[in-house]
Amino acid sequence: MAQAVVDVLELAAEQQGLLTTHQAQRRGISRLALSRLAGQGIIERVSHGVYATLEGATGPHIELIAAWLSLEPERFAHERLGAGPEGFTVTHRSAAELMGLGQMVPDKLEFVSTRRKRTGLQQVRLRRRSIGNDDIAIIAGLPCTTVERTIADLVESREDLSLVSDVVADAEPGSIDFEKLSDLLEPLARRNGRESGSDLLRLLISGSRREAELLEAARLTSLSADRDSSRITAAGPK
């Protein structure tokens, strides 16, 4: 049992304090051993087939990490981080929250992939769509859509634009590729009452608490004309 404790703690340490039953079995740790360790308070069950150490159980984003591990429970985290679009990437509100941007509260733990998968986890929402390698970054040990992709996804999902504006404002200007963001917003512009992706980006920037800083960083000072008419005063276009 002493060796099982060492093996479990080593495995969990590689994955922010969490491990799955299937992963443990790959390391030669039986389900019975896991059950006994849980009974001794060394680990605790945090979701179906997922355990956490005492440190892991109190760590940030534990529900999101546990859900991500559950989607491919037999694979170790390090085997999945380079999976790219075919893997499962944190997206939409969950991505914004993971990056600490805005005030949106996820109603589900959201992941996106280019492949289809069903899950019995009620708290998880899986989205299937085209996504590129350049749309994915590693944030807090998890694959997550980039700031630009996240903002565009939120707009596409018809989120309240004033809340999306908060996401933009919370991002460090140097962390945003404004040209790429404008391109991603281009196909969403007209349905939001704008002529172009750049115009829609101005709408998201205008009226935010960091408007001047963001406009300067984006080199979008030419977009500042008539910005008063672009103020977000409600939920945004329907």
C-alpha cells in the first residue's frame, strides 16, 4: 500500500493533483487500492472515475480539469496537450473564465473538438466545429481557445455584447492579435449591425474602461471617429 501511495501522488502531481481510475490502472494501481486510499483520506473522489489529492481538491478550476480528464480517462494529460483540434479544448464562457477575462459565469463546462463525442456528464457541453492549431493555447495546464478565438466564439453565440466587451477590456492589449480578431469577427459583423470585422471590434472596444489604451494598442485610432454612436448601452443587436 505504501508504494501505491507514492505512485498515486506522483501521478497526481503530474496533473495538477488529479488522476483517473484508468490512468492509475496504467501505472499498476488497482481500483481497490484507489478505494482504500480514498477511505484513508489520502485522495478523494471528485467525479465519476476521477480522484484528487487534498491539494488538488482545493486547487483552482478543479471541476474543469476533472471534466477534461474524464473525456479521455485512459490517457495521461501530457499525452493530450499536443492533440490539437482533434483533442478537447476549453471554449466559450469556460475559456473566458479560465483566462480570468470578463464576468461571464459558465452554465456548463464547455469544450470544442473537430471530432464527435458523446458524454454522460450533465455539466459538460461538447461542441463540434472546425478549429485550427493557431486557435489553441495552453492556459493553466489545459488546452484553451486563444483570446481572439474566445471573443469571436462568444459573439457568434450571441452573448450580450456588453459582457463580451468586458472580456476584451480584461485582456492585456499585448496578448491580443487585433488583426486576427478583426478577421474572425468579419463574418459576424452584419448580423450585429456593423459593416466589417474592424467596425464590430470598435463596438466591443468603445465605451470600455480601457477604450483609449485598447485603441492605441490595436492601432485603430481611425476607428475612434463617431465612437459615441457605437456605445453599448444594452444587450447588443438581436
